[in-house]
Amino acid sequence: MTLNMEEFARRFLQHVLPVNFRKICYCGIFAKRTQSVTLAACRKALKVKPPEPKPKLDWKEKLYQLTGIDPNRCPKCEKGSMQLVEVIAQPRPPPQNGAVLDIYIPVVVLPAID
């Protein structure tokens, strides 16, 4: 099949979503209900290894990787490191509408500066 440039562009752009639209995959190999099974079958058929799992990072490691800011470093002297000593529950009124919310205030001990 031979297409001129205008027809090719028209057909190609039919597959491009407009701005602020999101593609929703309810069926096919990316459907959430069967995604793990179908992707495994596709990888087996194509003889492709599954991707390496990403390491699970906590928020402190993510913050350090993204910004270079170490949340454990003392902001005053920038030498000592802060350590969580105790978590104290904040007194509050009872939750409304049956909602359960836990609010904690971390207590931090700063190193002594000589």
C-alpha cells in the first residue's frame, strides 16, 4: 500500500490523543485484570526477560536522590544527624463521620554543639 504524505499524516494523527485526554486500557494485554498473566505470556513468546524490579526507597532516600537534601542532617550546624527518639500522639477531638485519622508529632533530638 502506498500513501501520500497527507494521507499518512491524517491516519497517524487519528491515534494521537488531544491535550488533557488520557488513554484508558480496559482490554488487551494492558488490562489491569489480566496484565500480569498476559504480559508474562507475551514475554515468554518473545523470549524477553522481565524488567528488573525497581528498589523500594523510603521518602528520605527519594528526597536525597531528587534534591541532594539529607533530611537527617541537622539544618543548624549541618554536621550532626538527627535521630527519631519518640513519636507522641497529638491530642485531638474524636474523628467525625467514623473516619480514623492518626496524627503523630515526631520528637527529634539534636546533637550537642560544643
